[in-house]
Amino acid sequence: MAAGERAGYLRRAAQGAGSERDELLLGAKTVVAAMAAWVLARYLLPPAVSTFAPFTALVALQATVYRSVRDCLQYVLAMAAGATLAATLAAVAGVHGWTFGLLTLFALCVGKIRRFGQQGPQVAIVGFFAFSSGQGQIDYIGHLITSVGIGALCGLAAHLALAPARHTGHRQQAVTDLYTTMAQRLNDLADTLEAEDPDRSHLRQWRRDWHRLSAECERIRHTIDAEIENGRMNPRRTSSGSGEALPRAGEAISVAERSMDHLRSMTRTLDYALDSGELGNLPAAFRPRFSAVLRAVAATTEEIGRASHTDPDLLGAKIDEASAELDLVQQQERTTLEASPAVHALQGTLLTDAGRLLVDLRSGLRGLAST
């Protein structure tokens, strides 16, 4: 099983751009950069400090160029702070057990400074090496700084020579696929309302689908945020308009997440109504009219999911069309007096969910138009 998964992973990496290929390339660059840093440090510097070069190369090779530069700078600052503390204490008070304790205390306090980020613990680690192995001597610290510099240069050079690929188009396509699935499910709900004998298993499957799509929204948002970071300081060129495409995709995901709450509620209501038999008691005119509302909303979601720039006038017109259909159903519901209280409650719940869904879509229109 594990061998099969590994083979599938390698096959996806070979077939085209994606996370698998990115991970393999990052691993290959890390191996080359660490090896080059170690060889240079072993050739130019004393063995006591040569290990810091490949370690720094590892720090300098993160998933994105921006993160690599940030972590590398934070590590260099932490290293400088730790080495300075060690040299100062050794020069002022000597190398003793109690001065090592002071070094530990000071290094832990300094390492909590937020500017060091996740590299804060390196203040103490580098300080220990400089104090114990180098006895706080300036020559050792100079070699240590040189070793770290070699590792940083090797790591960043490898990253810039083969910068991480850009995946703006993939992120846009993921949003489009999500909205296409949402539109399909809305049309399915419309068909269920109009059907003489709705399939209960389909409704329950769609309820599970909404939960799955909600999790998919979170995953897509994470990939969009990662791709926005990937674009910072990345020397690779990308297609024109990509600077606006990712913020727009992020806004579209926000709209989808808000809409999903109402769609889950609507599907759950229809499932309960089918179980209780109330779905069949809905007025004959209500079911096709509410189905028309759902189909109008489906057309709106398809427009939001388009990879191209959103036309606010066209999207606004589609939302207005869906709102007009909803108004007709609401007027009809108010004039239908012969329905039972349970049927009125069912109609009211469906209409409320649809109304809130359209409000969120209209609210999202403003955000989409501004990106």
C-alpha cells in the first residue's frame, strides 16, 4: 500500500506542475545546497564550525522565496545575538558554570523577542556553541558567522536559480470547480422539489456533500494564501492580471463559505420535510416557483466561479433576477391561506434560507467587484 502511494506520488510529480513536483524540487535543491555549503565550509573553515553551513542552507530553503528570506534573516539575527552574548560574557566574566547559567538566562529572554520569529531558540543554541566550543573567542565567532553566511548564500542561490513554480491558474480552477459543484447541487435540489417521488438517499448524500465542500473551502483558502505568499519576491513571471486573480479567488471562497451555511440548512429542511411527508403537502404552485429561485441562484454561483474578472453589472443582474423570483414566491405564500401551519412553517424556512443566501451573495458582490 505504501509503495503504491509512493509510486502514485512520483507519477503525479512527473506528469505536471503541482504540490508533488514542488516538494520534490525543493528536496533536490535542499540536498544540493546543503552539500555545496558543507563542502565550501569544510574547505575554507575549521571543522568545528563547518556544520553550521549546511544547517543554515536548510533554514534558507523553505517552500517560498519570501519565507526563505524571512527565516534566513531571522536565523542570522538570532545567531548574531547568541554569539554576541557568548563573547561578551566570556570576555567580561570568563568561562564558568555560573556564567553559562547567565548566558542561558539572557539567551532565553532575548530569544522571546518577536522579531526572531520561530528562530528565537537559536539564540541560546548558537550561544552555547560559541561559549563552549569557541570559549567566546572572537576568531571562533568570526568563523561561525562565515559558516552561516556560506549556508545562507548557498540556500538562497539554489532558490533563486530554480524559483518555486507559480500556480495562480490552478487556484482559480479550484474555485471554479467548487462553484460548479455548488451550482449542480442547487439544480439537483430544484429537480428534487419538482419531482413526484423525490429520492431520499440523494438528499442525504447532498447533505454530506455540503459538509465536504465546506472542508474543501478551507483547503482552497489555505492554498490561495500560500500562493499569495509564493508570489512575494518570486523572480518567476506570471500571467498579467494574476495580482488581482488571487485576492478575487479568496473573496469568492469567503462568499462560498457564507453561502454554504444556508445551503446546508435548506437541504436539511428538505430532508426532514421528505421524512415527515410535508414535502408532498406543499402547494402545487410553490414547488416550481421555488425551484426557479434555486436555478437562478445556481446561475449566479456559476458566474461568481468564473476565472475571469467578475462583471459587477452582469452578476448584479443575475442576483436581481433571483431576488425577483423569490419575491414572487413570497407574495404567493402570503396569499395561500388553505395550507396547514406545518406547511407554512416549511415554506417560511425555505424562503428565509433563500433570502439570506441572496443577501450574502449581494454582499459578496461588493467585495468581488473591488478585487
